Amino acid sequence: MTVKDAIKKMKLILFLPLGVIISYIASKSPAIVENFYSNGFYTWIAQGISRITGIFPFSVGEILFILLIIFFIYRLIFIALTIIKEPSRGKYIFLNFILNTTIFMSIIYFAFIMLWGLNYHRLTFSKLSDLNIKPASINELAFLCDNLIQRGNKLREKVEENSLGVMKLSYSHSEFFKRASKGYEEISNTYPELKGQYGIPKGIFLSKALSISGISGIYSPLTFEANVNTEIPDSMLPSTTCHEIAHQRGFAREDEANFISYLACIQHPDVEFQYSGTLLALIHAMNALNRHDKGRFIDLHGKYSEGVLRDLKFIRKFWKSYEGPIERASSKLNNAYLKSNYQKDGIYSYGRMVDLLIAEYREKMVKGKRNGF
């Protein structure tokens, strides 16, 4: 490769700063992103490609990632052997490999921004849903927690248990994934932004690797697939799946995806989804209460049913078994990724889901009073 050819190739690295610039400009114009990207270009391309990749029973994104890793390792071994045998030629191949890798990453980043990443800058779900988010008192948070506990206890009585006394799904994973979007079919009547026909979510072959990394699900933005770690406890599988479906529908912010997952789960016809969504909301709300009023947290924690307590204990035990340097590194990487997309609070922005839960609870209370309840 001549110097002229190398310079031409290096121009492709400009895709990286171009993607950064486009993302920054989009962050200043959420209404434009909402109208022309999230509800226009993205919806059109996401539904089309996800229905194609949805034909396959496995995650196309996962397979492509595995093949990429294999190719990367193969090239490194080839380069190392070449350097040993022919040092001058090996160094040239190595430098070319670095250049090609940088170009590849630049193009991938640009594709990520254009195919999905701009959804980070769309209008917030609270604005789209007209939910009035405002500062909440400890009393409101405690009332929300109490309500969620009551609902969770009742729903827990209706789900099946395994030999350990913890919740288990009543059907296979394949049937479960086919039914996952039914909650979205219900809530899309209230929230039209959640409408659409997309490929079904999929379990990941390398679920053990996700568990070690502390990841329960992952969205593949280039293949538009909602991927789920099938190792996680069954009690969290439905809400995790609906969380990834929220990403698939163009809601990139983690806190909003959690809240949308909750909405889709509680409207789902299957009790497993209803319970899992309620449990997800309960965990977030009670964690917030624990940070602000330890006494009330302890009092309300005493209202958990035995079944709910077993499920929560099992969830904690599951993730604790995977704590370690890989999980901590993954958490830091995820935090950096979120901040790079202008999510200033990083992984801690998940706590803001509680604001949406309280806003929705207020709305229900107002409607209940209007209807004489």
C-alpha cells in the first residue's frame, strides 16, 4: 500500500468526529430528533431490519460479534508469527492492522449514531406521555412503595414456584419470547410511540458471559435485536425482556426503558409479566426510600410476602455470585458509554425511574378520585 493509498484510507477515520458532531447537534434539538428521526427514519429502518433478523432463532448480532472476535484473534496471531519470521514485513502488516481497526471502529461508531444512537436525544418519555414529573415528598414515595408491595404480594400468589420456592416461568423460553410483546400491544393504545411490528426478542448463547459482566440484557443496535441473558432469575426475565424491547422501539435512556418495561409488563395478559414488572418498580422505589428514610423502608419491608422475599433474596444471591473485577470493569465501561451519549448521571440515572413511577401513581390517584374511588 502506497502512502497515497494510506492517506485515502485515513480519511475514513473522520467518520468518528463526524458522528460526535452529529450527536452533539442532535442533543440541542430533541423535537427535531423526535419528529424526523425517532418517529421517522429510525422507526422505518428498525422495523424492517429487525423483522429480517427476527427470522433467525438466534441472535444475529451475537454471532457477528463472536465472528469478529475470532477474526481479531486470528489476525493478531498471524501478525505475531509474521513479526517473528519477517520483522520488517510484520511491522508493516501490524501498522496496517491498527489503521484498519481504527477505520472500522470509526465507521461502526458512525453507523451506531445514525441507526440508533440519536434516540438518546429525542423528547423525554415524560413529555411524550404528558406525565407531570415534579419533586416528590417522602410521603408520596412511601405511598407508592406501599401500593407496589400490595400489588406485588397479590400477584406473587398467582405465579408458579420451583423446588427452591422462587418464581418460575410457566412456559418455555421460546414461547415466552413469542409472547413478550403482548404488553406493548396493550399500552400502544395509550402511548402510540410504542407501536410497531418488530422481531421477537432472543436469548443469548453466551448468557454466562453476560452474567459475569453483570449484564441482564443487551440491545444490538446494528441488527435491531433485543437480546436477553437467559441465566437471570425468572422473576426478572419478563421485565428485562420488555426493557430491551423498549430500546428496540427507540427509547435509549435506561431509566425510561425501565419505566416503559414496567408499563408493558403490568398491561401484559400473563401474570408472570405483571409480577416481574411490579417487582422491578418495587426494587427501584424501595431503594430510593431506603436512601432517604431508613425507618419507613424497614417498616414497609416488613409487609413483603414470603414469596416476594424469597424472590428478592434469590436475585441478590444470583448477582452476588458474579461480583468481581470483570463485573466492576463492565459497570465502569457502561457508565462511560452512557455519559458519552450525554446521559450525565451514568448508570445512576436508573434511579430517576422513580420520578416516572410517582408521576404515574399521582395520575392514577387523580383519576381514581374523579371516578369516585
